[in-house]
Amino acid sequence: MTDSSTETVLRGPRMGRRGWGVALLALSVVGALGLAAVPAPYVIEMPGPVYNTLGSTKDADGKETPLITVSGTETYPTEGELSMLTVYVTGSPDSHPTWFEVAAAWLRPDYAVLPMDLLYPEGTTRTDSVNAAKIQMDNSQQEAIAAALTNQGIPFESEIIVAEATPGYPAEKLVKPDDIVKTADGIPIHNVSDLRAVIKSAGIGNSIDLVVERNGATVNLTVGVVASEQDGTTPVIGILCGGKYQFPFEVDISLADVGGSSAGMMFALGIIDTITPGSLNGGENVAGTGEISADGLVGPIGGIVQKAFGARSSGATWMLVPAENCADLVGHIPAGLRDVSVSTLDDAMAALHAISTQLGAKALPHCSAG
């Protein structure tokens, strides 16, 4: 009975060429739909929210509050916008995008598709990434305040504190949280950029001598320098540090659910505009991005193309761009947005002066293929 029934089904009506074509097309569609639902080992970057550092935002409790609040010194009215840019990332080791989502993102000029392990090295969880991004944001805010005060000639005290050691890197079993970094290769360390400079000078495959203060005692350490797993070229020792500063007045930056260090330059400009007379931007809508060090160096960031599209969508007509990101931005600048290449906070201040006065604005440096 079973054999007879099976035989009947298998034989069925004979298909012509058109019938087989329809069947194969149906199978292809089903296969494509099935593949589209399969998780892909990628993350997708897209333009994120834009925040005016001179405006307000919602805090962790949902209450409207100024993004930058300065107390203990004189402040002045501001106008226009000095906006920081963000990138929204979808995809993590716990939640991969589908191939359909990846294919759709590849077709969009304002999206980027990156290998998962570029943002999440092996063994890194989403929680690890979020925690690291929070530390970077906290550090960025402190460095921005320090950079703003340094730019204005306002003195303050500083020291560098170890927040945590990164698993798998040379410093993991040597440094401890709350170690105070005093010197590196005999050079006094006053800020994170000082330490980065020593590590870069030593180079991958070599080591540096650290002197740290631990529980009131001096500890000497020799730490190897290796390549960062994230890009394979940046020399690192594997520690997250933060500046511990004593400022002469209080600056509070309120920004919930945003991590990373790329808003540093715009924080610094927002602070300077708040504590100085007049308007840095002349009432214009200026956006920007870039890491900042206490001594005013502007560093490269990720997602520069997505941030450019975010800037234009927000209504910005000018965008301050780290010079080291220019190569990635050339050919991807949205219509109606004028980029300005900067390497230091002084460059950014000079650019804003030109924009606000319209004196030399057209001649400001920008990213070009040449």
C-alpha cells in the first residue's frame, strides 16, 4: 500500500519545459528567501542622532536638560548650532543582521557594512563593547573640558588613572584599576595623549617602562607594545585610562545612551562658546566630529561617511572633519555640505571664525583627492 502510493506520487503528471522552469524559479525564490533570513557575520553602520552641544537633550530620566552646563564661572548666550554626530550600529555577536539587511545596506551610500570581528574582536561581547564605549565617552568629556580650558589659558591639575586592562594584552596582568600613571619611559604623563605618544614612539614589538602609583606606593613595570586587534596597526599596551582632573569650575555634559570618544572636539567647542563672549559660529549650523586630547589634538574617528550624511540631514551646511579621516570621506560628501579639514582645536576655532565672519571661509581647507 505504501509502495503503491509512493510510486503514484513520484510519477504524477509529466511536466513540460515551462512547468520545470516555474518549479525551478519557485525553488530559487524559496532558497533566496531562506538565505535572506540567515544571520550574517557583519555589522551595519548608519547615520545616528545629531546633538547640538549648545542646545538641550533628554537625560537618563527623560527630562529635558542642557547638553552642556557650566557653573562656577561666568557664561554667555550662544546661538546657532555646534552639533556632534553619531553612528547607529546594528548587529552584535548576540544579534546578527540577516543577509537581506546586509544586501539592502550595501546598496545605500549612507550605510556601511563591516565584518563583525572588526568591531567585536573574538571573545568580545556586546556588554564588553558597551562598557568600553562608556569609559571612552567619560574620558572624552574630561579631555574635552581640559582641552577647552587649555585653549583659553585656564590652569588646572591632572593625573592619569587606569580604568581597566584589556584581556589578552600585555598590560593585563601588570597594571591594576586605579593605578596612577606617573611616567612612561621617563616622560611625565599628564594626559592620555602623553601616554599614547610614548607608546607610539616605542613601536610594535618593543616595550615601555611605566612608573605607577598604587595604593600610595611606587611600582615599576615593563609592558610590551603590540598591535591593536581592531585595526592591526595601532600600537597599544592594552589599558583603558582616564584623566582625573581638578578643574577650577564645574562642567556637566548630559548625554544618555551615547558612547565612544568621537564627540570630544565638539564638546570642547561647545564649552568654549559657553564660557566666552560672542558666538563662535556666528549663528550658523555647524556640525563636526573628532577625538580630542587635553592638549588640543584632533584625532580620527569611525563612521565618517555616515556622520557626513547625518550632518546634512540635520540641516548643517558646514562640517569639521579630522584631517586623518579625509581619505575615507573624499567622494562621499553629500551635496550642500562643506567639509573643513582640521588637525587641532586651534584649527577648528580658526575655521569657526572664518565661517562666522565670512572672511576666508571659501578658502578653508577641505578633503580632496589631491
